[in-house]
Amino acid sequence: MKSQHAILLTSALAFSLTTLSSFAPATVNAFSLPGPIYKLADKPTVYIERNGKMHAIANETIFYDLGYQFTELHVVNTLPAPIGSAVDLFKLPNKPQVYWYSQGTLHWIASAQIFVAHGFQWDNIYTVSQLPAPIGSPISASSTPPSTILPLVGFPDVIVGQTKDIMIDGLTSSYQVDQSYSGSIPVTLSGSSHNFSIWNGSSWVSSGTVNVSLHDGTGIIQVKSGNTPWQSADLIFGSSGSQDTQQLTSVPDTTKQVGWRVFTDSSQPSPVSGEHPAYPNGSSTFLIEPVNAHGQIVPGTLADKVDVAADPQVYIGGCDFSWPYCDILSSPYVSTKGIAFTDNQAVLPSSTPVVFALSPQAPVQALVTAVTPKGSSSAITPSALVKTSSGDIQTVGGILPNHSYVIQLQLQTSSGQPILGLPELGLTTSTQISLYQNKRSTPSTLSFEKAGENHLYFLYNSGSKDNSPDVLALFGSPPGNNLPPVDQSIFLELITNSF
């Protein structure tokens, strides 16, 4: 779509051929004739047929400078093609400068970025023997900040103690890269206890706002994480009214899987997030691949459900994830190898960048696979899991008073698949646990102990003898930073024997 400058040129500017005898034949000096010319029998406007559209000529001077003579004019009852843009872009032979004609004046278009940003089309440039109007002021780069700031970081993990460059695109109101804008935009790092910092051009800043330069609508912000893994921070791009927020996570420098990334569907897939955004044009096929801390494809260490969606900030008014063009794919299983999905994106122009967001669904089931006396290798096998209207229940016998036990817990997906590779995903201590019916004179206790490769381990101290069982409930926000919260959702209750 053209800018407001371009749409000023309407058929009202088209010259009249009511009296054809008033025009004498002109010498053809143009570089080449751009196409056949037509007019309707009852209308004055003359059109060039070019690239499948009819383009209106503004005046007699342009008509001659294009090299036409009136003997070439076809007078018809119906135009042979739909009406397109007016004839308003000109250049001289062997000269690179392109000019836009508006209300009797030519304006030099200073760069290719400005040309694209104003919605001009390269196929609509006409080569003339001489410029058809005086030259006025040039069309310069915009000083108005972009309507939307889009961080291109489909894999927002930063290795502990290392830095990462995040590409930034400034978008127009039609969600195309605003290549006419060169200036600065604010980027804010929220909070101060996250071990992240951003570069302000001379030093690292752990909180607050820095200005980041955009050139032709794009720029880079450099971020650095601290030495503690699984810390999170928010980057806020732009000022009030045109903001986008990106969460960052510090991850251990591991060669194993720590997340997922979207790649193109080919024999040698390349990323379409980060520095390589996707530009879907109709239906496109992509791959979700398990990746390590460096974003490299590796064998997956888990079998998890992953939600895939395009950045909702790209869409007008935000995005309801029930809409088909926002929720591109709902929860496929990703195991040791990637899985393909199709993006049926047809809402936005093909020049609009799209960043895919991937997040695993929270664990929705858990299973106690063993209860082992502290310091012993002889595990007690709990009962099978029983589903009830109030939640999942297991029972365990053989519990003695005033003894310590290690409870081995497996997190699962909704289909009962175990979630593997827990340390790589930061699944550690944030599982909320509690103990009910604890009436003993020496209270029982329950605490987190460690995260193993495939299980979480909890330390249970049984307390003094009593005639009622302990009820151990594992519930609340699932463990780890990478998983969305599930408030007070009970995974499992483990009921001990009374002793």
C-alpha cells in the first residue's frame, strides 16, 4: 500500500484528450515505450497498460516524455485491465536517481529503503528522455518512531556468563519493516535481581533504559547473563503505546537439549527465528527441533507437548490464541527428533516478519515410582496410580516412624509420557509441596532434595508414631522456569500407611 504522499495522485490529475487536434505529433525520444495506451470513449483519462494494470498519465508533458504519439492511442468502450497506480515514478536513461511526481513537482527518493517504505513498486518506474517537471524537495527518511518494535529472538536463552545479540525490527502501522526510519528507540531491562545486563554503548547496565539505534528500521541490542542458570529477565522494547516484551532465560552451557527452535523444512534446515525471521507467504512448512544452549539441533532428551504460536504483538490489537492465524499449531509431541508443522498465515503481507514462540505445556500428571529408606538401596514400590474426582492418589506401605525416606517422583504429560532431561530444562526446586494430616508429636516433614536426570527427589521424615497416615501432596506451579504456571493444580497425593 502506498503512503499518503503517493495516494494524492488521482485520476483528477489525468490530462484531458477531449480535443485530440490540440496535440501535435511529438518526436519520440524516450528510452522505450512502456506499453500500449488506452482511453475510454467517454472519459478524458489516458492509461498505459503495464504489468497487468492500467496506469493513468497525469499530463501532456509526461505523455510526450514517455515517447507516445496520438496515433498509438486505442479508444475503447472497456479498459482491457483493472486500474492500478498512476504514472508517477520517473528516471533518466543511464541515471540511478528515481523521482516521484506529485502536483507538478518531482521529488528525489533518497534511498531504496525509503522507496520501499513509501510503498512504491520497482516495476512502476518509467524511463523518460527528460524529466517532465521541475525538481523540488527530496523524500527523506522518517523521523517518526516505528509503530511497533519487534525483537527477533525465537530462542530467548542466553548461556550463563555469555552475551547475545538480539535483532530488532521497527514496523510500520501495516506491520512491514519501517525502512525509512533511522533513529533510536528505548529498551528497558526490568528489575535488578535477575543477573542480566544490557549494553548502553559504553558499559553494562543491570536495570533501567538504554537507547538503541535503528538503521533503516533495524538494530541490535546486546544482552549478557550472569553465572547462575535458570534466571529470568524481561526486556521491554519501545515506549508506551508501542511496546513488546521479551523474556530472557540464562541456561547452562550444555550440549544437551535446553529448548526448541523453529527451522525451515529442508534437508539442511536453517533457523527462521533470531537473526532469520520467517516471511510466510500463504501456506509454509516449518520444523520444530530440539536444540542445545547454543541453538544447535541435538537429539531430544524429553517427550513433551509444545505449543507453537506467532508473536502476538505482530497482529493488530494483540492475539487471541483461539484464532487460527495466531495459534499456528496446538501442542504436538516433540521427542528425539523434530516435527513438521504448517503455517497457514494469510493475514499479513509477505514482507512482515513473524517470530515463532515455543513453550512446553506444563506437566499435568506425576507418578511416584519408588520410596527408598535414606541410605538404603531397597526401594518400596508404591501402589498403582488411582484417578479420583478429587485428584490422583497413590498409597505406600511399610513406612516406619522417625525414619527418613527418599521419594522418587516422575513428571508426566497428559498422555502419561515421562518428561525427561530435567536438569537441562531447569526443572529443580520450585515445585510446591505440602503435607496434610500431620498430627504427630514429632511432626513429619517433606522437602525437596535434588533433580535427577529423569526424576525429582524429595526427602520425607516420617515423624513420631500415630494412628493416622500422612498425606503428601505435590501441587502448585510446576518446576522450572521454562514451564508456564498452573495455579494450585494437584498432581498427586501420596498416602502413607498409619503407624
